Amino acid sequence: MAKQFVTEGANVVITGRNEERLAEAKKFIAEAGPSIETFQMDVRVPEHAEAMLAFAIEKFGQVDGLVNNAAGNFIVRAEDLSPEWLEGCRGYCIKWYILLFFSSRQVLD
């Protein structure tokens, strides 16, 4: 998705917890154009979301959109799944989305 945005001329900041994976992703996306930056963060930490938005504004002048693709990836055997486990995963993903939304609402028109 980010590579397509860059292909179409957008400035993009990709985020993640793992710097090595971010560097690999940046290298791949940069094949489409130079307007790609990385920011290491943990989406579960509100201050990280705010710092990422400030970084994006510093690099590109503004933020026009936000795509949240954060997810909780937990390796678990199928027989160990339960409604409680599913509810916990769903709760994490919704919480992360809401944290990013509240952090970004000041900069998005």
C-alpha cells in the first residue's frame, strides 16, 4: 500500500517497532520514489503516535491522511483459541486505532 502511495507521488512515513524491518521496507518502497521515511514506534504508546505525527510534519510539512495497519499478532494453536482470547485481540486492535485517531485529529483537517 505504501509503495503505491509513493508511486502516485505521496510522501509517506511508515512505522513499526523493528528498525531492521523498517529499513528493509523503506528500501523496497524507495524503488517507487524517494518520498519515504521511517519512524520506529510502538502504536500502543500515545506519546509515540504524537511524536510520529510531529516527525511527519517536520519532514513533509503536513499530514493529509493516516492508514493504521497495526495488529496484534499472537502465535497460538487453534485448539487454544477461545472467545476471551479473541476479545483480547480485538480490544488491542481497536485501542491502537483509537489512540492513533486521537493523536492525529489535531493535524488532520
